[in-house]
Amino acid sequence: MVNRYNYCPHCEKRILFTIEMKDIDQSQYPAPVYNLHKDDACNKISTFYVDSLLRVSYKELEKKPGAIKTLDASSLGG
């Protein structure tokens, strides 16, 4: 289990989410995973693509097919 920091593609706030290997389909890389930004002002889902070390390769605004789990992402200060 690792914590990852990134930016929400909808509101551009800094977010934190926790991800594990079981959260992704390991038969494809980059592997998609859905992130739900748990913020009153945003609360939107986006698709993040991660590599085999669970690092974010890129992200999409839309909910793209292929992910097996939705992760909760929380806003960080600022």
C-alpha cells in the first residue's frame, strides 16, 4: 500500500490517495483506476493510469473503461 499525491484534473487541487496492487488490473499497463475526489466543491470521478510501481503515468477527466476499483482521494491543504 502506497500513498500517492497528484492533482485533480477537474479542480486542480492537490489530492492524496492510497493504492495497492490489488486495486488495478495487472494484465495491462498503464493500468486505469478511478479516483473520486472527496471534496465538497469538486466530488468528481476521473481516471488515473498507473505503472507497475503504482506511479501515475497520466490522467483523464472522464471515467474511462477498464478500471476495477474506485479510490477515494482527499484534498490536501492549500
